[in-house]
Amino acid sequence: MDQQFTGIVTQSTGSWYEVLANGERVQCRIRGKLRLKGVRSTNPVVVGDEVECLTDEQGSHLITAIHPRRNYVIRRASNLSKESHIIAANIDHALLMVTLRQPETALEFVDRFLVTCEAYKVPVTILLAKADLQSEEEMEAFRAIYEPIGYRVVAVSASTGEGVEEVHRLMVGRTTLLSGNSGVGKSTLVQRIDPTLDIRTGQISDSHHKGRHTTTFSTMYPLSEGGYLIDTPGIKGFGLIDIEHDELWHYFPEMMHHGAGCRFYNCTHIHEPGCAVVAAIEAGEISEQRYESYLKMLDDDDKYRK
């Protein structure tokens, strides 16, 4: 007789799914019917999902249903303009690791990640990683862009210990997504925070100063003091998906703040007269870098729609 149980997906390899249920981890496959619901995502079941499972008479474990997600972080699947890839679901908090050098994280990548988290209501803290290798001037310039619009920025260094305890406090008792480009030091930081976690580390490639991928699949780890950490593969690009052209600006907090003063209710903040957002940019009240990111996202969206 089939036995049913409920669990949380802690790892996804694309064919097998590790599910934590009643304190034990079991390897599950997806029941075929789950793949027939027209899901546009390349991965219908993701880390963080609460799922219904059963063990059949042969002892095989099958995922039979997915509980509704309260949120998730999603991006456009690589080279697949019509499909999406969900990084993780049911997240309390996201930590985006950024490095200003060795390697450099593009501000547009930061803004794309933040827009997606705003759209799906995932709070974000930005970690300025490898703080011992960054200049104070660079870090202050970065803070000047993101702190005034409501994002917390924490300087961290796994080498010196700066900021490690503060990040630790942010993670305890919560389900935290840790993300960033390859080579920003995610695995090294996690091991500094909780040495009991078995997360591999890698080095920066000398040829292009790009990070090597050390994590192959997103994985959820229980933290020793409570809570879960979702460690993700290093992400090179972050294409937006399922965000409409005319709603994109809603996910820029500073544009939402000033947009109410525009002459036209459907202002796109590009060429309309009486645009309060453009006026704020000219007055130095909105970052030009952030506005450039907005324009590039609109341009990319147009390309994908053609």
C-alpha cells in the first residue's frame, strides 16, 4: 500500500529531488503528471518547495503535488527566451553577494536581481564581499546608490571576519537565499559562518578573473542554530521574465517614490513631458546608473518580445 508524506525539497538535480521529511532525507522523482501542467519553467519542482510525496509498493519515492508558493526568485532560462528558471521558493530573505573587484559585479546584474526580488516580495540585503580587497571610496560610492533607496548594505570579509557575525544574525531562524556571480566567495563565507556545512570552495580563474562554478545545483542546508540556507550556483546573467513592460518601473523604489508626480498616469519615464522621474535624475535625486539599468531592461524586454 502506498504511504504518503509531506516534505521540503532541499536539492534539485533535474531528475532526482532530495526531500527532507520527518528529519530524514529521501531521494524522490516527479510523478509524470506534474510535468503536464503547462509549466513554462525549466524546473517544475525547486528547492524550498513544500511537496506531497508517496512511497509506492516497490519502495520508490514520488513527488505527487506541490503546495502553493508564497514567493520565489526567478530568471530567464539561459538561451531560452520563452522559458524561465526558478532559483528557489518560499524564501524569508535573500543575501546578494557583490564584489567591486576580483571579480567585478556589474551594477546592472545587481539591479536585475533586486527588481526580481521586489516583484516577488523577497526582502534583500546586499553583501559587499571581499571588503578587505575593496577601496573605501568604491564601497562608499556603492552605498550611496543603494542605501538611500532602502537596501541594507553590509561589508563582509571571510578573510578578516568583518561583517561575518552580522550576516550570521540575519540568517538564524530564517530561510535565506544566498546568491551572486561566480567567484564572489559565497562558499567561503558560509563556511566561516557555519563550519559544519559541507560546501565546496573554488578559486578565481587567472585567465579572465572570472569565478569558477563550485556549486552545481541549488541546495538547502539546515543551519546549526536554526533556519536554512539555500546556496545557489554562481549566476552569470539575470534575465527578467514575467514582468510587463509598463510595470517594470514599479520595482525601482526610487522611481515609485517620484513617479506619482508625473504629468501622465501611464508615463514610461523615457520621453514624456512633465516626467517627475527624469526631473529627479537631472536633480541628482535618482542614480543615473540605476536609470541606465532600467533602460537596458526595457530594451532587452523588447528584444525578447520580437
